[in-house]
Amino acid sequence: MSKTRRISCLAAAASATALAVTACGAPDESEQESFNIRGEIPAAAEDCAQYDSYGDFEDETVTIFASILDQEADEMQAGWHYFEECTGINIEYEGTAQFEADMKVRVDGGTAPDIALFPQPGLMSNFKDDLVPASDELSALATEGWSEDWLAYGTIDGQLYAAPNSANAKSFIWYSPQFFADNGYTVPTTWDELIALSDTIAAAGTTPWCAGFESGGATGWPGTDWIEDIVLREGTDVYDQWVNHEIPFNDPQIVSAIDKAGTVLQNPDYVFNGPDTISSTAFQTAGHPILDNECAFYRMASFYGAMWPEDTVVAEDGDVFAFRFPETNAGDNTMLVGGEFVAAFSDSEATEATRQYLASELYHSTRLQTGPWSTAQQGVDASVATTPVNVFATEILTDPAVTVRFDGSDLMPGEVGASSFWTGIVEWADGAKTSQQMADDIEASWPQ
């Protein structure tokens, strides 16, 4: 059985939406046609000479574990397909919807993967004693490819452990360009302009905002992003002090930021279907009323570009697009970000080669073209991304003039960032707690 076909069959067995194959024999058509992807593997990735430096690892296996599922997982695997073909490394990928819980079970049980893609640097640091630090070669690749801000999130106690993988621009507000054009609206660039436009839209008879915090066991996280965006725009020093618990969660500056979010999210004239529906509205579909001009804005990260109905044109002149969350202070140029980090539990040579490839410009450029994705790897050409919003996001993420800060809840201890902050923002959105009460309760939950 050829390696190409073996990979396809493994993926097909793992997911009903995995790589499209007809049988586990020799491929009937081109190798690329066996991949269920929305983009394509660029021809530049097919030259095996590019992979000579990684070595020859015929039939050695590297396991990768992450939270990436379904078609996105197929597109990720397509990004390393020729690396496998040319080096002989067989990458066995496993995705899970319960990454945080499953990682602990795997590590505690002695079955850690060779590589894990951590979406939460705070969670990754919990496994420091089991992780393999970055080699000098990997550190050099990471330093060349990412800004100091990004490298800091893969660093634990002064040691780099993980190079970044994907990146999401989280400070986005989605809107309808046609609705704006029809009404003569312009994209706001400051918070005051955003609120003034919201008032204008409400007065004209359209609800300004859609919002939804429901996300299954992670319900509440979209609300934490709101608070993080506002705190970040009050100042990066305040944001860093808050995330690192150098000021308490109930510091007056943080309570003020929660109140500021409330001017939108607790305003019955602003929220589609009313504020009391926010916590029960699924974030995946919460923005869709924009398509029917039932609301004007939806605050959600760049990855939301893949969550619109199938026929939606996502472009600057399309049905929907996004603009950057406005700054509070003149001259600031900030972006809240999320993403994954490539950490290793194995020090095998094949694992090291795979880590280096995943940190390379070649991989990031290839992955940009296999399907909707964005990256902060500064060596890529953002224009090759498969969608306009991913081009836009990657341009921002690779711009050294933009000051980035990672999602605060993902950096906080799990008891806070993935627990009390989520539940607290839901109770606040439901009107069960004031901003002060919410902040006080979260502060009390912070581990001592």
C-alpha cells in the first residue's frame, strides 16, 4: 500500500468527514484529489529537495494530538503531506473535542503524544516537567519567524518550549458592507465612534448588536473576549498586570472595563432578542442575523469567517466582512490573539524534525493555501491565504507594528480562565451579578 493511500485510510477511519477516498489501493487520480480540503497543496511544496535537511526516517511514526477536527483537520494534515512523503515520517494525527481533559488523562496515564498543539499556554505550562525544551535549531527558527510577543507565550520560566502554530485575530467585529453602504455608514475607528454609530443604527430601527456566549461545556468564553479586548485597549500594562495577577481581578480598572462592555451587552436597545438571550445563544450562529439586517455588528474572531452559511460571500465587498475592534487611546495599534503552540513530549529525532518543519515558513505557507487559516509567521506571503478575511488577519498578525496580546483567559490558571471567568460572565450577562460581584467572585477563585 502506498504511503499516500495509507494516510488517507487512517484519516477516513477517524472521521466521517475525513479525507475522501474510494479504496485503500493505489490512488486512481492525483494525490491531492484524495484530500477533502477547501484550498490546495501548492506545487512549491512537492519538491522533496526542500525536505533533505530534515533527514531520512523511513516508516518512523510521530503522533500529534490537538483539538482540531473535521475538515480543518484534513486541511492541516494536507499541509504536512509532502513532508511525510519526502522524509518517510508517518504522522498519526488524533483530534479531540475535549483536549484539556484528555491531555491530562494521556499524560497522567503515560500515553502522552509525541507532539501536542496547545491552544492555551497556561494549560501547556501545567505539563512543563513532561515537555521537551526547544532545541537550539528550533529556537532559531522560532526567533526568525515570530515576534517577541508570540515567543513569550511559548516560553516557560525563561525556556522556549513551543513554537507557535496557527494564529487567530480575535479583535474583529463582523458587519455587512452592503448595509453600511446603503445607509452611508463608515467603519468606526474609536470606541466613541462605535457607540455613536450603534446609537444611530438603533434610532433608525435596526438592532445594533448580535451576541451569543453559548458553547457547550465552554459556554461563556465569547464574553471573556469582550472583557479582554476592552482591558487591552485601556493599556497593555494594565492587561499584562491583570493576566499575571499583579493586580487583582476586581481591581477598579477591571470592574470599569466590565461596566464598559455592559454599555453594549446589557443594553436592551442594543442586543438582538435582548440581553437575557446572550448566554443561551450559540456563538456559532449568533452573527447570522447580520445577513438579514436584523443586527449590524457581531464581535468574534477571524476564524468566524468559516462559520457563515455556505453561500455567504465573506469579503470587503461581499455579504459580510470584519473590521478591527476600535482603539480607546489615539495611536494605539493592538490585537487580541489566539492560536496553538507546538509542544513535544518526545525527544526522538523524528519528533524534532517534525517540530522544525511545523515551525518553518514552508509549512506555514503551505497550510495557508490548503484551507481557511491564518498565521503570525513573519516569513509568509499573506496574499496566498485562501479567503479575504484570512488574508486580512494574516496581514495584521505578521505586521511588526501591531502589538499583540494572547487571550487572557487562556493565560490565566485553569480554575479562573476556563472556569470562574466563564461562569462569571454568564451570570453577569444574565443579570444575576453586577460587574463588581462578578469580579469579586472571580478574584476569590484565583489559586493562592
